[in-house]
Amino acid sequence: MTDDYEGDDQDTGDGNHETEATVTCPHCGESVEITLDPSGGDVQEYIEDCEVCCNPWSVSVQYDVEGKAEVEVEKLDE
């Protein structure tokens, strides 16, 4: 599931990168704002729990050359 994101810019030394994204939980359907860490690299995958329903997601983040983040969240395979 790909969602729109709203980001704040942060200067990481190589340009501006978004540091926040708004995603929709694939479990409960609630809109949740998550924090992004540009220092983790241009391509990231990690697990995060929903702040609303506490179910886990698989989060994928990919930054483009301008620092814009594409964020996807999916149900974690159980």
C-alpha cells in the first residue's frame, strides 16, 4: 500500500530529506504519522507497530535524489 506523505525537510549534508510521512495502517485503516530517518540510507526496510492498534507493519522507504520519500506499509507476514 503506497500512501501520500507529508514531510519536513532536514539537511543531512547532501540535500533536504523528508523526515515525516503520513501512512494508513493496513490493519485498522487509521491514518498515522511516522518519523523517517534519512541517515538510514536511501533505501530502508524495517518493522514498526501501529500507534493505534499496535499491530506490526513492514515499512519500506525509498528516497529520490531530491530527498523526497516514497513510503509503503504492508501487513507483516504472520
